[in-house]
Amino acid sequence: MFTPAAKAMAGKLGLKQGRANLEEFADTLLTLAATDRNIVAVTSDSRGSGKLAPYGKALPKQIVEVGIAEQNLVGITAGLAACGKKPFGVSPSCFLTARSLEQIKNDICYSNVPAVLVGISAGVSYGALGSTHHSLHDFAVMRAIHNITIIAPADNFETREAVRYAAAAKRPVFLRFGKAAMLDLPHADGSFEAGRARVIYPVGGSLLPTSAGAVASKLAPTTDVAFLASGETVVHALLAAAALAEKGVSARVLSFHTIKPLDTAAVLAAARECRAVVTVEEHMLAGGLGESVAATLLQTGLAPKFKMVGFPDEDTVTGAQADLFRHYGISMEALRDTALALLAP
């Protein structure tokens, strides 16, 4: 996942090794379901890949297996939600969001049922299985549907909090998890709120909500560059920020775990307080976090130096997730160099 230099930087920052967010999701769901009989997992031959085998063994009456039939999975999930259950429909994100788009739109979002859809092995987690199994479109298609919250946690902490939020939500939620073991990121205040970005770097920084949607920042009033990142890319942005600090360049890193609704106040604060803004995501550049941030900036007339890092509109190369990240510029070294190039006179 990391180059030797990136591993060394993670050591300097004292980052501890966590688990795959997918594993954290499954254990958190089991804990919640053990005391809430209304929670039901619905899987499409994904009990194993979703790490839900222990869940199925412990709570056999609270899991439904539909086989490889994603459209049925969404329909059954919607029906259970309409009957007062709290269903989590779990399936590989590439198939869930492409094959079942009409059912997601009509049965879940238009019907406004409190269902949770869980896209597993998202982004390029399937690596060498290639483009058929890559999920680089899910943010785009789900963003285009009204009435659903989209969350892509960065580490185990955000995963636990996102699952708890989804279990209590009264409206549709889409959760997105990858397969890689993640480092535990700094979270100074231990807070998580859907729709609000978290300050990951500098450690101890925070954005305080005020009235009228503005934010009062405790961060340095003028920073060189802000990385606005989501999901499993956040840690790479964090390492890049630390590498930039060694060169005398100041940076902030925000985890945009919630893609929709976007924390526009945090976007605008970054644009006003930083010389440059870089978005980072494990998704096509079309329709993802970067375009959402760009639209926010343009519509408010703010124009910092700006760069979107993600997957371009091309046939994606095939390889392990770490190789693809490096190929497309999602690494400590590449993000550091992207920021330096953006800041150059």
C-alpha cells in the first residue's frame, strides 16, 4: 500500500495499523444487531466478501441471502424497510450501484424508506480483476439521485461512527467500504457528524460551526495548500501534508467522509484560507468529490489554485490497488509533488 518513504513517514506520525474498514463494518453491524432485532443484513452471495459470516452464524434469523441478484437485493431491502425493519443491503459496489440503479432510485430514494445500502470492495479494491469489478462510478450515479446520504469512511473510527449513524437514520444511506487494512488517523476531538468534514491535519485543528452555515476556523489563518480527500485516499493526503511540512510548506487535510451532502462551509473555508486546493478520491474525476467541490467554488466566485486527483476518463489500467494509486498520482510522493507544482509561481 505504501512506499518505504511513506511507511517511514507514517511511523514518524505515530499512525497505528488498523483493520480493513469492511471488517470494522461487519463487527459493528453485528454488535448493533445483537441488541436490535430489527436490524437485518441482506446479501447477494456476498456473505463471505462482506465479512458477514460471523454475523450469519450468530444471528441466522437476521440475515437474508438473495443470491447473485442485486436488483432483488435492493427490492427486498426496500420492502423490509417499509415494514419497519432496519435493513443493510450488502453487495459489491460495482454491481450494486450499476445493476440496481432503477431500484435504488424508485424503491429506496423516491419511496424514502430508511434503508442502508452498503457498497463493499469499492473503488479499485478488486485490483487485478479489472474494470468490470472496479467501482469508479458509484459517487457519480448516487449523487445524481435525490434523497440519499453518501458516506465513504477513511479509517476504522469513521467506519464505526458511519454504521451507527446509518442504523439510526430515518432516510436512505449509502455506505462505501474498501478492502485494504487502514491506518488509524488522528481525530483530535473524537467527533463524527454526517455531512461535516473532519480535520485530520494539522492534528488538533478543527472547524467550528457557527450560525448561517459559516465556519470559524481554529486553523492557521493562511495555509499553503488544503487536501480535501475521501475514503482510503485520506491517509495518503495526510502523509503528503507531513512531507510538505518538512519542506516548509503548510498544509491542512480534511476527510470528506460524506460526499453528499457536501460540507460546503468547509470547502469555502479552505478556499478562503489556503493558497491552493487539491481534491483526492478513489473515483473517476467525472461526477465525484472533485467536481462537487469545483462546482461549489465556481458558484461562489472563489478561485484558488485548484487540482483534482482521481481516475481520468480512460480505460483503467489493471493491477493491485496500491499500484493503481501510484499510477494515478494517489501516493505521498505524488500528492506532495502535485501540491508543490500547484504552488509554484
